[in-house]
Amino acid sequence: MPTLAKVLLAVEELWPESLAEGWDAVGLVTGHPAQEVTKVLFAVDPVLEVIEEAVTWGADLLITHHPLLLRGVHSVAANTPKGRAVHRLIESGTALLTVHTNGDSAVGGVSDVLADALGLENVEPLTKAENGLPEEGIGRVGELPEVTSLADFAGTLFGILPTVAGGVRVSGDRDGLVRRVALCGGAGDSLFESVRAAGADVYVTGDLRHHPASEARESSPDGRPYLIDVSHFASEWLWLPAAAQALDNVLHDQGHNVDIRVSTVNTDPWDFILTPGEG
């Protein structure tokens, strides 16, 4: 069985820490480099329910997209959720590794997987990575094989994402024609300038806030880019099976046999939604 240190080298090969944004916190959070790794669980969020899933299964390593400790803390006492998470991980011997914006930016990362699922062609980064290859960076932009209506495109997107309460929200003419698509898994409302520069007909991302979305609509004379707001969790979950397979391939090539699976816990924070006509 490989040690955690060897798994970290494989992870670095796939999702180099040098690709992480300056504000991000990626890498090993808990775990001893010398411990053996026989089981790895991938998840979006390092919440307590996911940690319990990892411990119950006997995972030696939990790899999550989102950081547990993104901002500075002064205590990990077990009277807070994050403190309890740290204690549970250490007491159970479960290592935690974060692959966040380095997983967004890398080839085969979060936005690449979403672009592939949508069948985009001629894909390139929406914003290029400072320390990466030309094809690495945050977000992606590409073209659909054929022109389609905004409503049909939104329906296709809805069909490939995991089911969550919030569904898919669309801003724009449902009969409007789209072909050039910009997207960013997770929260991407800071990238509107790059989206407009890319000449996208539609922009897909999560956590679109009221004011950036409103300003984007008002600043576009022809209504483009149309906006599609998806679940932050759902847009990033698609990466998990691909990431698990990629890590398995690298470890297998190195002669290691590790059991790798994807978490079954839905960590989208919303449970249900009311729409007009429902109560």
C-alpha cells in the first residue's frame, strides 16, 4: 500500500498546488505522511456528515474540493463544527486533503469536466493561470457543436447535473440562440469581464448574486451573455468521479492498488424550494 506521502505526490501531478489562487488554502490539513493509504473518499465539502461517512467506510484519506480551514482560526476546540471536524479526523486517523482552485484550474479540473459534459469544442480557459500551461486557468469557454435555444441548452444542463432543491435558474430569452458558452464551476460572478471579452452567448456558474447579475443584464444591449445560475455543489460534484478515476489511474501506473470512491452525501445546503403556484 502507498504511504500518504506517495499519494500526495500523485495528487500534485494531477492538481499542482502552484495553480491555486493566492487567497486559497489547499493541501494536507490532517494526516501523517508515513501512514498507509488503502481507501480514499472524494467529496465536495468536509462537513461532519461526510467525515462520518469516511470514518465508517474506513477511509484513510478524505479528499475534498472545499477547504475546511479557508480563513485563519485561533482555536480548533471541539465546541465548534470545524473544531469537531478536526478532532474527528485526527482521532480516527483519517487524513484530509484539500484540492480547491488548483482542481479548478488544472487540465481535467472542475470546469473542464463540466465543459466535456456539455460537449463543448475548442475549449480554452476563461482566465489563464499565471503559473500553469496555456490550457490551464479558472473557468472555460468553448462552442456547442450546433446552435441551440437557451431553453434547450438549460434543459441539457439540468439533465447532467445532480438533483438539488434549487434546480437551474435562467436569465434571458428562452428562444434566444446560443453556441458560445462560458462556464465556471462553483461561484463565478467575479468573472463577468472575462465572459464579455470572450464573446460568450451564455454564462453558466453558481451562486450568482443579485447585483452582479442585474448589472450584467443592464450592461448588455442585446441581452447577452444570457445567465444560468446553478447549484454551487452540483456544478462541482461532476468533477468527483473524474478526479477519483484520474487518481486511480496514476496510482495504478505506479503499482498501487487503492480503493477509491465518491461520497454519497449531498452537501448542497438547500432542502426544498417554493415556486409560483406552489405553497
